[in-house]
Amino acid sequence: FEVAKRYVHNFLKLEKKRLDNGEDIQILKLEEDNNVPITITGIDFPVNLRGKVDRVEKTNDITRIIDYKTGNVDLAKVTVKSWDDLNTDYDKYSKSFQILQYAYMMHLKTPFLNPIEAGIISFKNLKSGFLPFNYNKNTEITTETFKAFSKQLEQLIKDICNPNIPFVEKELKDPIKG
């Protein structure tokens, strides 16, 4: 309880600091449920993307899709240098994949009209503030971003549905040995 209370207190201090620094913050949505049907070439059954977006805000004319994490997340976890990386290293790119999927789902429901970013606020790394997804140091999510992401998403779904590709259990790191 005390840890959760401290997280909330520190987060509210961060929000107040943003306002004191002149940011214009408008909370648009909280805990937004998304369930979006998509069509995958070669898949003959319906596919729905689902997820709950923690927060959508507009700050200084940029819409931000925010996912809160209680663990420690740094900028490297939301940085992608090659689109193919998204499907090759789950541990490294799962956070990028998740926030891009949230942005993509919301865009499919209602296309964004102003610049958007998607990112994480890590409660164990609050000093870093909002950690935006970035592709080669570009944080704005564009139509090209969605096209590149949708190709990776479609390939992942096709791989999951392919009976010739076996499921392989992910090896978990030993918490003691590291």
C-alpha cells in the first residue's frame, strides 16, 4: 500500500511540474477499451485486436497514447531501429509493439487528425517522464509508421496461425542467476 501510495504521490508531483512548466494538458480518455476487427490476407476467420489504453492526452497539440508500467522501463525499450526487430526479440521490443498496437487500434477506430505519439510512463523511472516510442529517433507516429507496423502485425498473426510453425516456449531468465 505504501509503495503504491508513493508511486501515485510522485506521479502527481510530475504532473504538477508539467503544468508549472507551462504544458497544456487535456486528458481525453482513461482506461479506453479497444476491440478492433482487422482483415489478414490468407486468414479465413475474423481477427480482433484488443487492448485497454491507460490514458490518452493532448499536450501542446500532440495527442499522446500512454501506457503506465509499474516496473522499470527505459528509452531503449521503446526504441526501434528496424521494423523487422519487432517480431524477432520479444523481451526487447514487446513494449514498443504494445504501444504501437494501441495507437494503431485507436487510429483504425477514429483516424487521428493531429500529430500523435505513443509511449510509456514508468513508475520506477518517473524522472524520465514520458518515454515515447521512437523509430530512428523520430517520435511522431505517422501513416508510414502505421503501414510499417501493420506489416509486422500481419506477419506475426500469420506466423501464429501457421500450423507448420511450432510454438516454442520462451525461456525465462532465472531471477537468481540473471
